[in-house]
Amino acid sequence: MDNPVKICVLGVGVIGTTYGYVFQKAGHQVEHLVRENQRNTVPKQLSVHLLDGRYNNKGEEKQNSYTITLAQPYTSYDFILVSVASGNVKNAVETLASNGLSGTLILFCNFWNDRQDIVGMVDEYPYIVGFPTAGGCMEQDNLNCVLFDHIMMENEVKANIPNYDDLSRLLITSDIAAKVPHDMVEWIWLHMAINAGVTSSAARNGQLENPRQLALNLMGDSKALSEAVKTIRETILVVASRGVDLRLYNNEIMPYKFPSVIAGVVMKRMFAGNELTSRIMTLHNDIDDILYGCTSVYNTAKDQGLNLPLYYKKMDKIYSTIKKD
């Protein structure tokens, strides 16, 4: 490829590696930064099983390999992809700085922070807030992942980065569309709130240790999905309590406005007929990450004095089970 984009992926996690694989296959230069004590243990190649939703809304099963190239200190990149738990962003940026790496950060993270908090985390790095529509799991040297045909991305004005056009080119050449919501940070809050409603409903008996089975059980139960819709209506109120005008996100919340019984039946059919969505639900098994989103929503709701009986009941059961363990 003429003029490939140079990308550093922080770590060898599922999200960063999935997009690193896709960008590399499109002809771009991708390297991974790992800790010094891990450099000798990172595999040179990964086996990749991808359910690829870029060209077919049912997804295409693909089996391939991904060559991992390690980043060297004091290197300049066009973009550095950071996908870590929100609380770890500051540590991640400090790692980049200590290795002398430069470039525009693509932040693919859950944030329950406001924009000023994010500015404090990234220090002097230029950055853009985005959100991946991919997921999966890593087992030894095997990446099992799902990729949709788009990502969520901040608009050019709010991002205010010097190489927005290069990011657009990176996505276009990788056959990934960019969807731009009214405000990316608010969109992430809403996404986290909806996920909290779903997760707490899936784990309504208090158990979280088998996320895959919980997801399968939820997706196959229209009654449980109906209850999840009611819970999501509660958790969405937490986002509104932060001053977000929900009318700006009608497309995101429309499915939860229908009568819950009808919505539950529709969602069950949707999961049964959409392998991309159902598989990404079952592959996400990072319990700490799942709990981070649920707890962020829970604590804010309590602080705001909101009345969310369904959500509180489910989360209190989860917390009591965790304490027993």
C-alpha cells in the first residue's frame, strides 16, 4: 500500500489485536507495545478466527493468522490504539510516555468520566474518543473475535486532532465505516448504562462467574429479556441525571420504549437471527470489566438518589454473592 498508516497497539488485548489484525491485512503498519518483562513471551503469530460483519450482515467466518511485531521505544506513530479499562487509562498513557512513544491516541475505552477527566488522563497526547464494535476472547495463541462494519467516533471538530483525515483513510481502506453520535462521551455513558441493565438482568441470580452461559440463558428467554428492558429503562435515567438530553440519542433508546413484553419477544428473535450480536454477547467474559460498568452506574444512581428498584435489587444480589466468595 502507498503511504500506509503507522499504528501502535497498546498491549495484546482482544480489541486492540482484533483491529490490529484488520489494519495489518489492509496494508497498514501495526506494532504492539508490551511490557519489557513480557517481550519474550508474546507469540510471534496468533491464529485468528473472525466472524466478519463488514461485507455481510450475517457475518462471514474467517480463519487466518496475525503476525505480531513489537514496538520499539522512542518511536513515532500516526495513531496509538488504547483499549483498557477506564481506570487504567492514566497508567497506560504513562507507559507510552516512559517508552518515548508519540502519536494521536485512539481511546477505545469505557468512560464513566467527564471530558475534563479524560483530558487529565491523556496528559499532552492528542486524542480522539471512539468506541469499538468488536469483541471476543483470547485463549493462548488463539484469538476468537467478532467485528462489525463500523466504529463509533468523535466528530472532527470535537476531536481537534491534526490527522483526522488519516484516521478516516485508515478506516475506509479497512472497510470500516465511522458513525458519529452527537457527543461521544455521552454516547459511551448511555452504552454503559444499557449494558449495566443487560448484565444485571443476565446475572439476576447473583452469579457472574460464567458470563457466556448467562448471556446464552438471557438471549433465549423472552421473559428475562422483557425484565431486562424494564431494567434498562431505569439505568438510562442515570445518564439523564448527568444532564444528558436523551432526545439526542433516540436511535439508541428506541428499542426500550416499546412495551416490555413485546420488546422481549422481538429481542429474542433478533438474537436468534443475528449471529454477530449473539456471538459478541457470549464471547465477552472479562468479569472485572463487566463489573466496572455496572458499579459505575450503580454508584452514580445512589449518589443522585435515584429510585431504581429493579437494578438495585439485582446488583445488591450480585454484590452479596461476591462478598460471600
